[in-house]
Amino acid sequence: MTNTEKIANAKKRIDELERLIKYWNNSEHDEPKIVDFSMKIENKVA
């Protein structure tokens, strides 16, 4: 696995964690929701 692939995979995991954190913060105040985990593949590496 190249460094570019490692960075892309890390970015994907960070995005998923950010969505989970936002969901957990909102779920404390709202009714349960379904989280959309559609895979976004973007080239955001330097």
C-alpha cells in the first residue's frame, strides 16, 4: 500500500468518525435517525 493510499484511507475513516460524532451529538436532543454512510471517494491528497 502506497503512502497515497494510506492517506486516502485515513481521510475516509476520519470522515466516517466525524459523521458519527455529529450523529451522536444530535441524537441526544432528537429522535433516532438513520445515518447515511454512502462511500464518498475523493482525491484530497497532496
